[in-house]
Amino acid sequence: MNYDKENPTDKQVTTIDWNVSGSYLATGYYNGNARVWSIKGELKSELKLHSLAILALKWNKKGNTILSSSMDGTVCLWDPVSNKKKSLRLHTDVVLDVDWVDNSIFLTVSKDKQIHLCSVDKTSPIKTFLGHEDEVNTIRWDPITGYFASGSDDGTAKIWSMDSTNPLHSFAHDRGIFSLRWCPTPSKNSNAPRILATASFDLLVRLWDVNSGTCLHKFANEDTVHSIAFTPDGKYIATGSFDTTVKIWNVKVGNLI
């Protein structure tokens, strides 16, 4: 189960995700392979999931299934213990991102501009959400509100409810949105506003109050922000940019730490 040292694409890690307990790390590669590692760095499982690069992979909360998406246009469900996999062709183009709603329901987005709600026991989508005018790059479910957010090359992030195929809110950047994250809150009963962070090719990260639809803060960078992450307490956000920097920002005040 060692990687091919003569094949450079087998060394190019495209995406990673920890399971909920933090005991195992899943890694996806440019050549379509996926691996699971222990916290001690031991290789526990490996499988060829896709014929082309894996763009996203996510553990479900139960930790028995890894969901992945690929440039080959498929979605894969993988049990890393039994090494059984199920491949699904749900879109007509590259599948750019995926996210779990619960242990059996998941969301997928694609260059075909569509968002699908899917189930592990079905071969076609349960529901499709349309509204973006360009490829949809990223998707994130929010267990606090029951909404999900999508980001697109059309320069908008949209907030969706499961009950409607029309978006609840649409937030704009000057260029495409590559990444977005929900800010953690202590509980569903918290009075804090629901905050969504969006990162764009316009060099900005914006924090949005989802309830009011207003932009709370703008964080400027010298190049595209490729990755964002909140601390578990929601007090800080980290931004990773093509300008080779990682910056830490105060969420409440909006200043650079």
C-alpha cells in the first residue's frame, strides 16, 4: 500500500479531511487515489476511487463512509474498512465539491451549474437546486440553521433552504467565489448572528450576517484567497492566499491579528 515513488501525480495531495474524532485522516490525490492514515501516520487503507484528480473528500459523522468528488465527473462513496466503493454519475461535468447533511444525505456541486441533494441508497438526485449562472465551486451545510451555502464563479454566494429551490439570500463579490465556511456557534440556542465567510478571486474575504444579509467585515489580501477556516470557538478566522501568507483575523472586530 505504498505510494508509487516514480509517479509524481501519486504524491500530489489535492484534499484532506479528518474524521469527527480526529483519529484518522483521509487524503485525496491528483491521480484519483485516496488513503486513510492513523494519527500516528500509519497507512490504514487505500483505494483507487477515481480515474482523474480527487477535488474534495469528506467523512460522514458516523465515520463509516468517505464521500469524494472528482474531475472525472463522478461522486464516490467509500467504506475504508471493507474497501467497498460505490460510484455515481450525478452531474454532466466535473464535480467540484461535496458535503454531508447527515450520515446518509449529501450535497454535490459541479461545473454544470447544478446543486444536487442526494442519498447514499439512491443513484439519482433527490432534489436539484438551480440559480447560479456559472460553475459552482463550493458547498457547505449548516447544521445550526438547516441551510446550506454555495459559492460560484458567477461571483455570488447563495443561501438555500431544503424547503425551496429558490435561494433565500445572494451575496456578491466582484469575481468568483472559491471557498466558504460557516462560523461555529456554541449551540442552536445561541443569540449570536449566523455568520458565513466567503473567499473570492477579487482578493477579499467577506463575513456576512446571514439573518440580515449585511456584510460585517472585509479582509483584503494581495492575491486570491484559496482557503479559509474558523477556530472552533468562532472568534478567529484564518485565510490562506496565493500571496504565500496565512493570516489570522478577529471575527468580531475585523482586524488582523
